[in-house]
Amino acid sequence: MNNLWFSSSSSPLARLPLLYYSLLFIMFGFPLSLSNHELYENCRDTVFRCGNISAGFPFSGGQRVSECGRHGLELRCDNNNNTTTIVISNIEYRVLGIRWDRHILKIAREDLIKYDGLCSPQIATRNSVLDPELFSPGPGYANVTLFYDCQSSISSRNLGFFPCDNAGSTYSNISVGVPNNIQPKGCSANVTVPVLRSSMEGSLNSSLRLKEALNKGVEVQWNWKDSKACGKCNDSGGACGFFGPAENQTMFCYCPFMFENSPDDRQCHRVVSSSSPTSSAQ
């Protein structure tokens, strides 16, 4: 199976704020953008809602503040169309559905499913990839490559060819092929994108068939390494969230009033005030 879904990136500069945030965490025990109790209420009660999509932990977006969700899992709502999108590796995808039992998002590449997006893609040279720290590809997908305005014909494993009929299209024609195959020459652009394997059983020799394949979307699974810690937090009466810079986020347990967080076990404990006769007299 082709591994174009995967990519990883690391920026040394992004780690510079880590010491600063770590000191704040040690000194105060919780992020400082909102009070601990306000974050507890937001992360516990607020749900992202847009169209037919609703989401809580580990996502943020809408009225759910960033501390409630993991970096890279921020949802956005287009209120005009009631559609939800998410940015993965700098590419925008439309969220078609969420399966909470398996931690799966069903997504479709936004720039290719918009009107005339096939023939006028916004980022025609950027392949669809996944950040392996956040996502794993779901089952039943395959990669196809869209070749634009090529001078030579595509190989025998061509899945389709069709012209771009819209007068305002950026490109004149598209050839559809599979990656790692003999590629056509002299192309103006190309982009590799996943589709359901079942969509490739026939040819993708029309814009309609290709649009149908892209509109169905593919499934990706978000990595769920904090499930046990979040369960302990919820059982103690807390609300799960995240804290720290993007490169080194950790799950955080936000607590209600008169409770405090114990970072070592990520649970909420009732605040116990101790007073002695001496201190009372003073």
C-alpha cells in the first residue's frame, strides 16, 4: 500500500517556548489563558456543532477553546453552508462524519470537491498526506494521481482521461493514474489524493465519476493514546483537555471549584484546608 498518507515535520524553533510554559505549569498548575474553573466548564459542557457534525474531546473549535482539544484537531464551521472542515498537513478537508466508537473521521479534500475544483485546484502540486503523530489511514483506500495538461499520453494503467469543459478552468484536461507507475511527460501539475478502492473498480474517465469518488471521502483514525488518562480524569469529576506547546502537548485534567489537579496522576482531588489552633489565633 502506498504510504503517501504519511509525513512528519519537526521545527526546533517550535520547541523554544516549552521551558517557558513548563515553568508556568509548575508555578501555577494550570494554563493561564482562562481560569482553571472556566476551562473546566468549557471543556466539560461545550460541544462543537456545525451542520450534522458535533464533537467534544479531543477536538476543539467553535465555542470549544483550544485548551479543550489536541493541536491539529481543530474543527472549523462554514456557517453559510453548514459544513465542517479540518486542516491536516496544511490541506483543508471537509469532515463528512465522525465514528466515535472507532475514533474515525470521514474526510474529503475540500479544494477538489468544490465547484470546478477538479480543473481549478487551489494547490495542485501538494499531495494529500497525514501526520503520523495524529492520524492513521483507514481501510479500503487507494491513491490516485491527477495529471494536468500533459504533453504525452499516460501509461496502460490509465484510469481515465477527460477534458475540462468549463471556460474558466485553470487546466485543459486531466489524466487519472496510479502512483509509482510510468508517468506522462510534460505535465503542468499533478497531485496525489486517496479515494476508496471500490471507486477504482471501473474507470474514472469522466469528471462526474471522479467527483463521485472524491465526494465519498476516505476514513482516517485519530490516535487515541490518552484514553486511560482521560477516563481517570472523568471518573474523578474533571474534564479532559490539553496543555503545552504543539510539539509537546500533554493531556490535562481541568477541575471544578474547590478541587485541584494533581499533574502526576491527572485526577481531581478536593481541596483540604488545614488549620492549627496557633494559626487560628493569629
